[in-house]
Amino acid sequence: MSEKKTHGVPAIFSFFIPGLGQLVKGQIFKATGIWIALVICWFLQFILIGYLLGFIVWAWQLYDAYNG
């Protein structure tokens, strides 16, 4: 029987600093991609779509840190 493992500690790290949970798990390229996406979202906040996209990226990386 295969049991799915979760990673609660990386999820806690990612809650406070996006991408840190992926970095702790050794997923360097994924963490870098998250940081780049959040910088792009920061620039897009000037046209207001960045707030929504930033939240989506943050929520996805949190989910990924917990389950990935």
C-alpha cells in the first residue's frame, strides 16, 4: 500500500516566503521560477491584474510545497 507523503514544513516556509519551501525541497529551478513570476506580478500591479495573478502564484506555490 502506497501512502502519499506531505511536506508540512516546506509549506510553512512557503507561506511566509514564497518559493522557500521548494528551495528547501531541493527544487531550485521551481523556486527561481516562482520568484520570477512574483516579480512579474509585482510589475503588473500597476495595471491591477498583478494582484490577482500574484495571489494565484502564491496559492499554487503553497499547494505545491505541501504536496509536490
